[in-house]
Amino acid sequence: MPEHHPIRGALLCIAALALFACLDTTTKYLTQTHAVPLIVGVRYLGNLALMVAFLGPTHGRQMVRTRRTGLVWIRALCLAVASLLIGLGLERMPVAEVTAITFLSPILLVAVAGRLLGERVGWVGWTAALAGFAGVMLIVRPGSDILASGAAFVLGAVLLNLGYQLLSRVLAASESTFALLFYTALAGSIIYGLAMPWYLEDRAPSLLEAAMFASLGLFGGVGHFMFTAAFRHAPASLIAPLNYIQLLWAGLLGWLVFGHIPDAQSLLGMAIVAGSGVLVALRTRRPPEKRTA
């Protein structure tokens, strides 16, 4: 049974979100000159290599031992496919807008957590879900600069990420953080490692590009380690609203790196989505201890 330390879980989540924003910004920068499957493949292979090198010698058994192996693999595959869809979305859309749309996942997680995980969120979760959906519709409205194909890719990733986050909470009771992280990296490495030969390029990357490629595994690996660990200390109904802090990081990095500032309607949509998270944060309650076994 995972212990409940809400503050620790919140801090782990916030740190993970900063790394995820760096990951998305770096990915978008690289999509300007490289194929998305290649970028995602390098990220997962780098993540796996770091795990084997630094965690393997001391946590090798914890990394490979699982109790609910099937669910562990399903969770890993959800994230692997979602990563590709997010990359395709970032290729077509600004970082802040992609981030805002992905926030449908934590909102929906709050809505379903009560039924599936026994976490008491009441009517607030459903209100937040509807408000968050309305906010996303403002961002991807007809006539905006958002490409429909990019929004479709990101919405597909939202559904997969919902499954990933839900399974993260479910499996935290029986699986070690090391195992969850390892199988996530392994699944992505297998899928995109097999696909990479079709996307290899003739030219060698520049020193800057090589450094950015190398950072992908670090941002992704450490970020998902912290995010997975956060679910061991706090309920999904608390972690979900904290995800909106990533909007601040994404907006700042999008402005600094790409000079992008969302228009007024997109900013309103983002504010509505973030406001939905604040509403949930103020009203959610911890689940009874007897339901977290």
C-alpha cells in the first residue's frame, strides 16, 4: 500500500512538469529538421540506456520484477504511442496550445477517479471536465491558426494518456517505480528502435542538435520517474489539477525559444482549462484509506 504524503507528491509532480515542458520544447525544435519517429526513438533509447547504466547495477531486480505484467505493458504502450502523437502535434502546433489540449487527460482522470479508484470528487470533477472541454474548443476553434490534423493527433494522445495516468495510479499499489519506468522505456525502445532504420538521415546532426537529442532521454526519463513516484504519495484527484502548472512552463519556453504568444481566444481557453484545475484542487478530498489497498 503506497503511503500518502500529499506535499511530497505535489513537489514531485511539479518538478516532473518542468522537465516535460523542456522535453516538448526540445522535441518541437527538432521536428523542424528531423522526422518525428526518429526523435521519439532517440528519446526512448536514451532513456533506456540511462536506466540500465545508472539504475541497473543497484535496482536491476526491481526494474524487471512485476506482479501485474499485462497491465504494466499496456501502460507502457499507451505512453509510447501517445509520445508519437504528441510529437506529430508539436510538429504542427505551438507548444503552449499542445500542452493545453493534453490537459483534458488529467481533467478526465478526475472525473473517472471516483468510479474506478474510489476517490471522492463529487460533481466538481464533472463540472471541471465540461469546462476543460469548452476551453480546449476555444483553442482549436475554426478559424484559428491551429491545424486540424495537429489537434487530432493531440486529442488521440489525450485518450492514451488518460489510460497511462489511470494505470499509473492503479499499479502504484503493486509495482515498484523502477519497474514502471523501466517497462515504459523498454516498450518505446522496442517499437521505435525497430522503426528507426527507415528514418535515419544522411547528414550528421550539428553539435547543438546532438546535445538536444541527448537531452530527450534525460528529460523524459527523470520526468516520468518523478511523475510516477508522485502517484505513490498523493491521490490522482490531487495530482490531476497540479498538471496545469505545465502551462506556465510551456508558455514561457514557447515564447523564449519560438517567439510564440497565443492569441486572446486561445489564452481565454487556456485560462478556462487552468481554472477547471483550480476548481478541482479546491474541492477534491482524499479517498478513504481502506480504498487504496
